[in-house]
Amino acid sequence: MSDLDLRIGSFRYDNTEALFNGTVAVAGVRSTTISTAATLPGVFDYLVHGNVDVSEFGLTFLLRALDQGVPYAVIPAFPVRMFRHSAVFVNAHSGITGPTDLVGKNIGEFGVYGQDPGVWIKGILAEDYGFRPEDNRWVIGGLNHPAPPFEFTTHPRPDGVDITTTPEGKSLSTMLDTGEIDALFTANAPQPFLDGSPNITRLFPDYEPIERDYYRRTRNFPIMHAVVARRGLLDARPGLARAVYNAFYDAKEAGADRYRRFRRLYQTPVMLPWANALMERNDELFGHDWWPYGVKANLHTLDTFLRYHYEQGLSARRWTVEEIVAPQLLDT
């Protein structure tokens, strides 16, 4: 493999920083890690248009690509994962005080119907509160700036679900602030909320204990992005899939070890009060490895997402973990 110049695309996270600064490299190849745009279209475009050979990739966009016959395979490293109860925002005057009040409301979603966070929270609300997406009207568009639905991916329209787009010149954040939509399922916080608007609140204001209870009950730490490569590249280069996986794993461990070392210093290198208390609570809940990579540790979480994606009418069929992961790495 030494003749290969491997281009890796990723946003610069604490779990990928070692790939950027050169303290971790992909064994047996000459590798360069490129910082992709911190937006879903940017991440997607880098792999689709051949700017990189390996890239992080949103799970829903991966499944939509697989439905179209694109030969991608997952390398089971997961640079982005997040609990999603905190990512449902509601207009304070909408009459929504709990999940059951969402029935019949207008709900916004950024970019596509069924973005990774939307798939997760719809599935969670369905299982825990009886939520049914077909009972709502969905509005798709730009979050903090007016924008059309994403052009880089397919847009499945599940039977019985009312989906429209934002009016020209309007963003979802503005529409939530003015009450033109009642709720927003989002990856990022709406700007008016960050600016202190009294018109926007969270569906679950005290979300941390709810999310921790969700993990205790389900053992799901929701995954948003996985690392993806073309199957042809991995098949043509024996050992490459393992080398890429090991590099992402080592980079993640380097980031985790940094937090563990900081703990001895009471987190003085970071500007986050009570960071040690958070680390202690997380150790109690998750154990030593709070951000696991590999198939075995994430089999249930990945399968839950695949099931939600199919149940919500976004997949042409019910994919399995064994089908989407590079076969060379099913033992991880």
C-alpha cells in the first residue's frame, strides 16, 4: 500500500485532531487529512466528487446513497454522536409543553426530511411517547439563513407525511421565532434562541437527566456520522480498511487521553467550569470508554438507526449492520 496517497476528509474534532497534527497516521500509506466544511453538504461533496478517498459521512445520507447503488462501506469509527432530546425547540406560544402536544403542529427540519438528528428524535419520541410524524406538517429549509432543501442527496417522501419547503426568503429559525412553525427538529441551535429570544424554548428544558436516563434504558449513544470509503478501494488494498480504522481509533484515544490527563490538573487547560464533575458523572454512566468505536460496541445503536430509518419511510429496504460495514472490520 506504500504507493497510495490517501486523502482523508473530516471536520477537525478533538477525536480527529491527531490525524491533522500528524501524531497519528494511517500505517502503510502516505495520508493527508483535509478539513472538510463543517456542513453536511461540504462533508458529502468531498467524498462524492472524489476530493477525498475516505470521509466522515452522515448516516442518513449514506443510506440514501446505498439505496441508489453507490458502493460505500462504513469504517466503524464515529466522529459525531450526540443525544438528541436537547435538539427539539418549540415556540413558547405554541401550546407545546410536552411531547404529546406536538400532534397536529408545524415542525421544521433543516435541509432534508430525516436528517440524522431528525431520524433519531422521531424514533425516540415514537417509542417513548407514541409520536407519529404523519400527524404533523413538516417544513424543510435553511436553519439560520434562507436556503432550499439540500441538492446533494435524494428526498424520499414517506407515504402520508405532509412535507413542504420554507417560503422564499425565510429561515426556519425566523419562522420558529415568529410562530410560523411550532417546533424545530435540528442538528444545531437556532440563532434566535442563542440570542436570548423569549419566543423559543426547548421541548425538554432539563434535558441532561432525560438523556442520561435514555442511555441507561436503551444503551444507545446516538451516532450521526460514520467514516466511509468506497468498497472498491478497500477491496483493492488488503489491509487498508484496518489501517484506516486503527488510525481513527488511535486519534480518538489520543483525544480521550487528553481529557483524562487534564483531569489530574482539574481541567485547568480548558475554559469549562466543573469539567471534572462532568467527567466523573460520565465515567460512572459510560465507563472508561465513553465514545466507543468498532462494530461490537455499537451494533445495537447502529441497528436502531437502521430500523428507525426504514420505519420512517426513508430507506428502500431494511439495511443490516453487516451489509453496510466493510467486511474486513466486522470483527472490531
